[in-house]
Amino acid sequence: MKIVIPGGTGQVGTILNRALTAEGHDVVVLTRRPQRKGEIHWDGETLGPWAEVINGSDIVINLAGRSVSCRYTAANLQAMMDSRVNSARVVGESIAAATQPPRVWLQMSTATVYAHRVDAPNDEATGVLGGAEPGVPGYWAYSVEIAKAWEREQERAETPHTRKVALRAAMVMSPDRGGVFDVLLRLARLGLGGPVAGGAQYVSWIQDRDFVRAVEFLIDRDDLAGPVNLAAPDPVPQRTFMRTLRAAWGVPVGLPATKWMAELGAFVMRSDTELLLKSRRVIPGRLLEAGFAFDHAQWPEAARDLVGRVRDDRAARAVRSEPSAPR
């Protein structure tokens, strides 16, 4: 298949590109800064020559949007909104203009669209959308509005011959450097991976290989459209999540952090505490109902798998860096 991935140079795009290319698919990435074979320039806002690769493609997976790993200033929040909405709009325009439109358009969304809650999980049918929760920072509501606007832009696109799916994705856990798992594992190894602000807030996650399998499942299932939660069926409280990760690496303790300590750490890392403190208790109702089977459904097993892959990669790099024996 010919698969086009707008915004495919980030962590999730790299995971998908690597897996789909290995399976023999023709993958084209749209990016503002093309550097490699198979990458084509676009600006994420206006139609241009890049739209030619949409015409005749089989699948479009739009991942474009400013990274959420930043300080949630007014300017950054607006950039998140604009980059997501504009890219979804222009992808829709390119599909609408195509004489041979793709059969499926998968649009990245986020589990952040759901409310901050610990009392019950959120699935697609009964989940509570966020934005009106009492006692949470006001700007959290804007994050929900970004997610809603992102999905709404896909919904309103006139693409009658293209099935549309919104991927309400949880955090994708991958052993790749620079990803969220890499950051969390580094904290655990340093003994800093304890409960944050009590640790009752839930962490929703999905292992990288299950993420790829779920995307392929959705591509093949012509009966599935609209929002779909991409999350493992085992969201756990943050304190449990990090304790399990520490156990997988072999770290006996993790220092707890108060809310103000988390705020200080987020400031130093140029990130935001919403990523740590918002409870994302999300389950994949539609995937499970459709018969998708997770290879890594429970966090303890997934954590052991990811840690093992990190260690295998380190061992392989160590071997490659060893000087050759003299002849």
C-alpha cells in the first residue's frame, strides 16, 4: 500500500514509518524539514505540490501538530491549536480534491479529550469529555478544546469516499530515545520515579507494537469510523505505574514528589504538569468490541518487555562501539 504520513517525523511517526516500511509498504512522510528519502516538504497549512502524493494513495495517517512537551504558555497553547486544526483542514482539502482519494484517513487525536477523573474509566460510548471539571487548572480546559477542535476539523471535511477515524491515543510507550518512556525510565533509574502529588491520578498507555497493530487493524476494518481509543485496557494509578517500572529495571525505591516539586521539575524540563497530574483513565472500548487482541494488555508485562528491549539495544550498541581486535 501507499501510505502518506503528514507530520511523520516525531516519535509516533517514526514508530509507524519503521514498522510499515519493514512490512513492504510505500511510506511517504510530509514534513516542514525534509532530510531523508521518502520525505516531502509541506507547511501544514496550505495546499501545494505535496498534495499530489495524497492523490492515488491508499491510506493517510495525519500526525501533524506541535509537540505537547513544552510549557503551556498562551502562545504555545495557541500554536498547538493552530498546528492541529490547520493541518487537519488542509489534509481534508487535499483528500476532497483528489481524483483517486485514499480509502482511509486516520487522524491523530488524544486521550486528553476526556475528563480528569479517577472514579471510573472513559470509553468512547460512556466516557465524559473534559473541560468542566471542578478544582483543576483553567488551562486544562483549553487542552480539551484543542482535542475537540482537532476532531471537529476532520469530521467537517467533505470526503465521501474516504473513511475517517480519529485516534484518541494514550501515551505510546517505546524504547526509542527521546520518547515518553525514555524520560520516565530515566527518572526511575535515578530513583526519582515515585508518586507525584500522591500518585492517585491514572496513567493510560499503549505499547508501541500494539499501537502499530491497532492502526493496521483500523485500516482493515471498514466498519469502524469516528473516535477510537488507542490505549491498553489496563490504565493504572501513577504510583503503581512508576512502581512497576522501577521493579522492571530493578530500582527498589522512588522518591515521591509534591505538586510544587512537580511544577519545579516541569519548569526545569520545559514541560508542563498537566502531563503528570491529569488523570487519564481511558479504556479501548471500540477496539475490544471489534475483537482486537492486545499482545501487551497489562502494564507489568509491557514494562518488562520495554525494559528488555532497552537493555538489548544498549548491549548491541556497546558491541558495535568496541574497537576491532588487531590482526
